[in-house]
Amino acid sequence: MNTPSIPRVERSRFGVLPDGSEVERIVLQGADGLEARIITYGASLQALLVPDAAGRRDDVVLGHDAFEGYLARRQFFGATVGRYANRIAGARFVLDGAKVQLAANNGANALHGGLEGFDRRNWRIVRIDDGDRPAVALAYTSADREEGYPGKLDVEVTWRLVGPMELLLEMTARTDRPTVVNLTNHSFFNLSGARSGRDILDHHLTVAADHFLAIDAAAIPLPQPPSEVAGTPFDFRAGIEVGARIRNDHPQLRVGRGYDHNFCLAPVGGEPRFAARLAAPISGRVLELFTNQPGLQVYSGNFLDGTTAGKGGRLYRQSDAICLEPHAWPNTPNRPDFPTARLSPGEVYRHSTLYRFTHAIQGAIGTQSVVELPGESGR
């Protein structure tokens, strides 16, 4: 296996936008084989190379090998999503007594920032750290009323390798007027490998949540309190294969065409806490996700329909990947009973998510037993 001997950063051109501006790719390389490739378009995780239990590296996120694929069709592969990830009902809300009308791009609703969200912007590189904890920081300034959102918003996203097998994502935002902010990363994970030809239904998933948000046909949370996961196909507390109950006759699985729901995490803030664990039986790769966000959207790739050719020319089909998106609860601006997504001048929005990769003990995918790779946690 050809892996870098010391951490380092590489920077190169990845593509060109129709207006002639350059899209760059920054490669963060870790000493033990972890490699993250970030492109400025959408501040996106374009590739993530992770060794398997035998030491073989594979890319474990869906996307495209060339920039043209990202321009051709908006599918959020690895993208930074904002100003508001997930949905806002009716593409409107009231803030401090004033009505806010957003761009509707998901039927009558606003989804993932609107018609031209943060995923469609070419971010600027503001810092590169080529030391023992290689990192890149990207910034974007969202103008007042962009997609209808009030206030100028200055956003910074930092990707950093903080341990031999740990990737830390930190996002901050500041505003000059009261607004709402909800950012996430929208990576599609397949721990068997993005080119493996295997789906994720055999992946073993654990989610540290006692409740989830039931949704209507437009994927808007129903006007009711969070639902208990106990006794439903949404109970991942002890861990179970993604596909074990995905075809059960449950009304929420029908409406979502599988899993596409927000799981309500324990009250968080400050340092990231354990939220989810994903393990692939074939490769032995294990992903543990820690976050300071109040929700985790679990999406089982239900709308991948075989019409998009991704890496290696493979057509992406249903359940070829799973998204684990930490963020605020959907439709929070219209739900005072939900944790707030409000940001005021003088405050700093802070999102921290840690992706930690380990290897499962042989035959122990269905347990919490893992073998830590060398080195201490960077948390």
C-alpha cells in the first residue's frame, strides 16, 4: 500500500466554472493512510480514502471523478449545505414579527438553502496548514436576502486531520442581522468502497437517539412531538443492519421510501458527543460520528435512481450509500417547540463533527467492539 510517510497537503486545479473561475482541490494526507480531498466548489468532500481491515485503501464517499459531474446535476455529493439544511415548510417563516419569504425549490418548500445554496458556490481558500494536523479553511459570504434569508452571513468551514484516522469538520458563521443558520455536510458513505458495487443494506448502524421526527409526504415534520423509536424500525440504539427493517410495512418507511428522517440527539453543545456508528462487514471499516448538533438526518439513498454515473463510471442506485447529516431539526424556524436555529449579531454559530475511522474485530460487526488504530483521539 502506497501511503504518505508524513502528513502533508497538496493543492491543484480541479475544474473551471462557466464564468472562468477556477475550482481547486486540496488533499489532506495522514501518516496512516487516511486521505481527504476537498474541492472549493461547495466546500465539498470530493473523496475520502480509508484503509480497510487488511490495509487496502478505498474511497468511501460517492461523487464524481471530474468536476463536470458536479455541474451537470445537483445532488449534494459531499457538499456543505446551507444557509438552512433540510426543509423549511412553505419556504417561509416569521422572525421577530417580520415575514421571511424564501426561494421555494422543493415543491412549496425550501430545501438545502434554496435554488443556489452554499453547495453551488465556489468558496475561497483562506488558510492551509501543512503541519502534523493538516487542514484547509474555506470561506463564503452570503449576502443579505440571498435566497430570501435575512442578514449578511460570513461562513467558514475547516477540514482537519486531527488523528491518524480522524477527520474533524468545524463550521462557524456570523451575521449582521438576526437570521437562521443550519449547516451540514452531505456526504454519501459506502464503507465497502464507492466503486465496490455493493449497497449499504448490510452496513450495521447505531444511532444514539430515543426519538425521531415523523414526516408527511413532503418530508416536513408532522405537527406533533418527536416519536419514540422503541418498537419501530427506527430503533437503532443497539445497532442493526440498515436493511434489516427497511422494507417493513411501516407508514414512515412508506412516506420516506426508506429512511430519510431526523433523529433527535441528546442535548448537545460545545464538544462533539457520540451520535452514530456505521460498520461494513466486508471491509471491516467502522465510522464513528461525534457531533455537537441536536439532530442527525439518516438518509438511506432512497432517491438514487440509476440515472447518475459517478466515480469509475458506476451508476448510482437506491441504497448505494447512506448519509449521516448532523444539523438542526428540519423546519425549526416554524416550530418554537424545536431547538432554535436563530443566530443574532454578536453571536457565533458553531458546528463540530468528528469522523473517526476504526476497524472491527473479526466477526464483531454487530457489537460495539472495535480495534482503535494507533494514536490518540484528537477530540
